[in-house]
Amino acid sequence: MRILAFGASNSRNSLNKSLAYHAADLFKAEVLPTAEIELLDLNDYEMPIYSIDRETENGIPDKAHAFYAAIGNADGLIISFAEHNGSYTAAFKNSLDWMTRIDRRIYQAKPLLLLSTSPGQGGGANVMKTALTGAAHFGAEVVGSLSVKSFHQSFDLENRTLVDPDLKNDLLAALKALGNGSSG
Ligand SMILES: Cc1cc2nc3c(=O)[nH]c(=O)nc-3n(C[C@H](O)[C@H](O)[C@H](O)COP(=O)(O)O)c2cc1C
């Protein structure tokens, strides 16, 4: 089983990237040791801001095709969503907009575990709501979701691991569902 994990943020030191990568580590360590893990960095897929005029003049960027193909090559997805002003980061929304010009169902019927985190008490709950609402429209099979509030209290960045045992158990349960390809 091939798992693709990324943070939906273009911050070099993205908290969500750390959380997504930790979830992927945990998947391999505790759920499926034979899993192949691909860690994607959104910065490697930076594209011009979507506009119908750019699309008409230059077509869809190669990076949009490459991102869509990376999703297509996976058997399961772990995405941790950063929240900017209550919604997706501009960087992720831009990638999403371009990819929907290839196929509205950008998630290509893959099992998807949605995560979010922020330094505050919200834990990215607003972007999580947006991402969950859109997931079916964009062709995902949602297997679970988890928002981690107060990131710096909940996560040990140096060792890239959740420190709260209850949260870690919740994450593990969601990862097992990802391994089964279902929310059950
Ligand atoms: C422009 C901007 C808007 C933000 N808006 C929110 C917000 O609506 N809710 C929230 O919880 N945090 C917000 N934050 C703080 C982010 O949660 C914080 O920067 C976090 O580190 C982003 O995740 P990342 O590190 O994965 O990029 C905002 C940060 C920026 C720079």
C-alpha cells in the first residue's frame, strides 16, 4: 500500500507538514510496516495563481498534472490542512483549483484521512469543516478526521511526534481505518 502524505501549506516549517509526516511514520510503524510512504512538499508544486486567462493562454501547468499524478499513484492519502483566515491556505486552494481543471474528482476515489492543526485552541476546525464538506465533491473516500489544537503543547517537533497519548490513540485508530480503506 502506497501512502501519500502532505501538509496543505507552503510554509517551509509547516506544522501541518510535521503532523502529516508523523501520521505517515506512525502508519508504517504501527499499522502496515510494508507500506510505501511518499512525503510530498507543497512547495515543490508551486503554480501561478489560477485564472481562466492563464489557462486559455498557457494551458494547465505541468506541476498540476504532476500533483494529480502523485495522488493517482497513491492507495491512501494523509493531508493535514493549515488554516488561513478560516479556510484553506491560498497555496493549497490554488493547487486544488488547477487540478480541478484536469478532473473535479482530484482525490480520485482514494481513502483520505484529514488532519488539521494550529497553534491556537481552534486546531484548524474551520478549514477542517471546509475540507470535509468538499471531500466527496472532490472524489475522496473519507476514512477519518482529526484536529489537533494547541500544536506546540500537543506535539514534540524535535522528535516529530504527538505527545498527548489520547490524541495519539485517536490518530492510530484513524490510521487503522486508512489501512482498511474505510471509516469502519
Ligand atoms: C494569513 C494567516 C491567517 C491565519 N488564519 C488563521 C485562522 O483563521 N485560524 C487559525 O487557527 N490560525 C490561523 N493562522 C495561524 C496558523 O494556524 C499558523 O500560522 C499555522 O502555523 C499554519 O499552519 P502551517 O504551519 O502548517 O502553515 C493564520 C496565519 C496566517 C499567516
